Amino acid sequence: MPTLSAPDPATGAPAKAGATPAALAADRAALLTELDLYLAEGDRLIRQAEMLRGAMERAEAPEGHRLLATQVLLALDRLQLGMRRHRAALEAASEPVPAAAGRRPWQGWFGPPARGSI
């Protein structure tokens, strides 16, 4: 019977049967790479939004339009900050420890069962 490792603390996803620490580390590395791509795209969008907001100010756009552009820029900044925090948490999360083969979860707390009890 394959043993299950502990759920991945970074993603909260259920453990895969027979998942090795190397496979879990590869999954985490792929997730971090994907997050890096999203962060780079977010940085590009924020730079573009800042340029457009500056163009609106130079063109003396109505105040409501400039306020809306500022709110959009703040929302983009908040999203970017949230993704950066999530990435930092993934980096800081410890690797999940695989469960010991042949042991029931309660045996780690109470030791092996007494003779004849099971």
C-alpha cells in the first residue's frame, strides 16, 4: 500500500500517493517560476499604467478620470504586493515530511500498540 506524505503546506493541496521529496520540490520550483512570470507581467502593467496616468495629468484630463486612474494603479499595486507575499511564503515554507511507512498516525504520539490490542 503506498504511503501518503503530509499535505504541502505551501499550497494546501492533498499529498500525492508515493510523492518523493524531489517531486514535491520540483512542483514547488515550477510554482515559483510561474509566480515569477506573473510578477514580471504585473510589473510591466504597473509601469504602463503609471505612464498613462502621467499622460493624463499632462493632458489635463478631468479630475474624475485622473482619480479613477490612480485607483486602478493602487489596485494593481495591492495585487502585486499580495503575489509577492505569497511567493515569499512559498519560499519560506518548509518541505513536507513524508509519512513513515507502515505506521498509523496515532503511533507517533502514543507509540506502538500493546500486544493483543489490535
